[in-house]
Amino acid sequence: MPVVFFHGVLGFLPYGLTIDLLAEMHAGAIYLPIFPTWAVAAPPSVRLSPCDRPLQLPELVVSLRGMLCGARAAFLANSVG
């Protein structure tokens, strides 16, 4: 079963060890969608850029469904809101 890991407001940096351990222990695919506009460390030009606007929920769902190709998945998230 694939795993989808959503990072928190600090991006992936705080989760490096967690992601490494997950990769060692999990035989399936691991998806790490990147949300630069969710990260407080992102410079204002990234957070406010029209081309990097935050995904709306319907867009996020469509994107995830496309990545997963209809497979069931486990979702992990931290500090997403």
C-alpha cells in the first residue's frame, strides 16, 4: 500500500529521519507532495506568487488520485492545520 506523507509548515527538513525510517521499513511507494506555499520558511516571493498559489482542495484531491492511480493509500500528516 502506498504512503502519502504531508509535511507541516517547516517543509520536509524536520522529517528527514522519519522519512528515512519510513523508506527503510516500507516496501511500497512513498509520495511526498511538496507544498511550498504551506512552508513558513518560504520567501514571500514563493508564498505570494500567482503561479505558486496554494492548491484548492478539489485540485489536491485530483492530483493525489492521479498519483495513486486508483490505489488505496495510507496518509500521514503533521502540522497541516
